[in-house]
Amino acid sequence: MNQKHLLKFIKTSYQTEADRVVLEKGNEKMTLEEVFKKLNMDPYDLTVDSLDVHAGRQTFHRFDKFNSKYNPVGASELREIYLKTDNYINGEYFARLIK
């Protein structure tokens, strides 16, 4: 998977499943649409550059740089939804991405 695949998947999942509950923060369950509203962004405005998830050589030598690079758009919520297996949707989006 590269940045372009991730971007396309984010836009497609938003277009087809915006009303799906994908995140639980505390006792609050949030749909994909609510997550993007909370982050004050529209997934259709995202670009490969704005995702900012590319990795350089130094990224893999320092854990702090690795963590910051794998937060799409700097939002840990998007990392939890799309790039983790232990989340509210049991890693379904991540599984679809790497398939």
C-alpha cells in the first residue's frame, strides 16, 4: 500500500460508508462523517501531500518520527480507523487496504 492507495480508500470509504460507526472515544460512538467533521476536514479535499504519510530513511530509526508519519493528516483518529487492527471495526478497513 502506498499513499495513493490510502487516499483513494479513504475517499471511497467516506463516499460509501459515511454513516457507519467507526470510532469509539470514551462512551461516544462516532460515524465516519462525524470524525471528519470533528477534524474540520473534507475527505474530498485531501491530497497525497496533505496525507503526509511518506517515510524516509530516518523514519524507521526513530520511533517518534515513525509515529508522527503514520498519523494521516496528523490525526490519530484516522490512524486508528484506517491503519490499526485493534479498533472499533476490528481492523476491517486495514484488512481491506492490505488485501
